[in-house]
Amino acid sequence: MKIIVQKFGGTSVATPEARIAVKDKVQQAIRKGLSPVVVVSAMGRRGAPYATDTLIDVLKNENISVNVRELDVMMCCGEIISACVMAATLQKFGINAMALTGGQAGIITDSQFGAARIKNINVSNLHHLLESGIIPVVCGFQGVTENNYKFTTLGRGGSDTSAAALGAALHAEFVEIYTDVEGIMTADPRIVEEANILHQITYAEVCQMAQNGAKVIHPRAVEIAMSRNIPVYVKSTFSDAPGTLITNERSDCSCGSDISINEHLASGVAHLCDLAQFRIELNPDDIAAGRMLFEDLADAGISVGCLNLSEKEAMFAVFSPDVAHTCKVLEDTGFKYVLNEGCAKVSVVGSAMRGVPGIMANFVAALAGKKIGILQTVDSDTTISAIIKEEHLVDAVNALHQAFKL
Ligand code: ASP
Ligand code: MG
């Protein structure tokens, strides 16, 4: 049996027409001799009656505080309704299908409500259904705790994680993530008009894209697929376009130091908004100053990014909602700082950039060409990022997209 996992996001199951498009995708897989396991998100986005955010708002609007356990039960309802409607749609078209909660599909998690981790998946029920010719329609985003079967959710966007974890547990041939765009793009098309669909991208790159702000696929899902080397396709429910294939390697690019930046070394440009940069003066004679600074921030539970530490100075960025708390910690502990609010982070992502000379020069030249000041850069094996003023974001993303010939 060749098992695949087909995950359909909120917009793919939102309307009767969309659900027929889903039915077509399931039917196509069956006709190819594959055994699909369907995973669904809740139907639609905020405002749609059973969307996750609408369900959360029901409780918020009552102005009562619910505990995290009840909130998870509430949120699970969205996927349960969606799976029932989707299974009924498949049945209407003669496809033998059955809706299953995360627990019924064997998904066992820890008890961290709202951000549960999958501990294991007992696939016997799914195997039994597949062998009987029944298509399981599994609620994404949810599981149950090991001993007492309490409902849990996996964190927002967690249906992707459910799909990848089911793919891993079932040794699926591949996982398909269906959405309303035709694949992963080289940049946000609302910012870059010429953004293109990527045919291929590596797991590492797509994780970096997601962590640096691209809303493509949940990074946890990619980590799971990567750990088992399961190919993942990101595709549109509403077209037959081939989508983006996520695997270990890109076969469409040559790697190594003998190639120039004119070739496709980068895969995409990602961006994050709503950041603030802190620059902290450090006494070069006090060797413990940097350590104390980061310990104080950690003790206060502040998560910082874009870290840079030298003898005389430390720099980092936080999201805007954390600014006041960070200022208070720095003032209480006596650190002098300069605060730069209204910042954004732009990142060029590409595994093939590793070890190629001239990448940083190209990056800096692209921003300088648009007279965009760089407040700080950070880099990793597969990314170069800059903190800039948010007002330059559109220009910066476009300039980098052009400079790296995406
Ligand atoms: N419905 C959940 C959410 O909105 C899970 C998902 O869509 O992946 O976060
Ligand atoms: Mg999603």
C-alpha cells in the first residue's frame, strides 16, 4: 500500500465549492493507486462560523477567562466540524470516508495545552481503515494526552504538524500541503510583484524562511519531515500546478564556491515586521557585563533575537510588544541603552550561498543602492539578515529580490 498524507488548510475546506476541489484531489490520488490519509484544518478564517479564531472569540466575547484545557477543547471543535463535513462530502461522491479526531487517529501528545508536542502516534486504527478501503479524514492541530485522553492542540498552524507527523508515522511516500496559493514563493507577492513560485526548496531553507517571517508552512512540520526525509509538496487545492517540492537537496542548482552570485544561490527573501533594536553600551574592562546582560534578560523571560555581542557593545532585537518590559529590565539593572523602534528584519535565504564569496557584498550593495541604512546584520549558514527601519521594508525586499536574481 502506497500511503500519502493530503492536508487541506482552512480556505480549502471553507465552502462547498472548495470541498469539491478537495474531493477531486483525493479522487486523483486514489486513481493513481495511492492510499490517501486526509488531514483538515478548521473551515475558513476569522469570521467564518467555525474558524479557530471565531471559536476563541466566542469565549473572549463572553468576557470570561477560560483555562487552557477548556480553550483546547473549544479549539478542537473547529477541526472536528471540518472533518465531519469533509468526510460527508467524500461519501456523497461515493468515496468511503470516515472522520476521526486526533485521538481516534492515535495522535498522543504531552499535556502542554495550546502548544502540545506529539509524543507518538498509534497508527493501528488508521492502518485498519486504509486496509478496509476507507479514507480517514483526520482532524489536524489536535491530539490527546496519553493516559486521560484530554484534548490538546499543537499551537496555531498546527495542522501542518499533524500532517507531517502522520506522514512520518505511516511511512508515507510523501505529504501534500494544500493551500490557496500555488506553492512557496520567492518573496511575499504583496510586496514583490515579480515574486515567483519555487519549484524546489530544501527543508533547511523553508525552516529559515518560516522563522524569518514567511507564512508558508509550520516550521515544526518541516522539522518532522526532514528528520524522516519525507518529501513535502506545497500545492494549491484550486489548480493543477505542480507546486513546491521540499526535500533535502535542490536538484535545480549547482552548489560550491566556483559559481557566481548571478546563479540561483538564494531561494527567497523573507521579512519580519514590528521589531525594535536595542544597543547596549558595555564596559570593556568588565568581562562579565555581557553575560550579566543576557542573564538578566533571560531571568525576566524576554526572548531576544539578532544577537550581537562585542567588548564594548551588545545589540539585539525584540518584538514591539516586549519593548516596555525590556526597557524596565535594562533600567532596573543599570544598563545604558539606545532604543531603535519601528524596525524590520529582511533576510535572504539559500543553502547554496554557503561558502560563496561575494554574497555579503551583494547584499550590502543592494540596500546601499536604495540608500537604506543597515542597523545591524546577522547571518547563519543559510541566511543573511539585516535590521532596517520598517519604512524601508518594501524597497529593501524588492532590492534584495532583484540583486539575488530571484
Ligand atoms: N485551525 C488551526 C489554526 O488556525 C490549525 C491550522 O489551521 O493549522 O491555527
Ligand atoms: Mg496553516
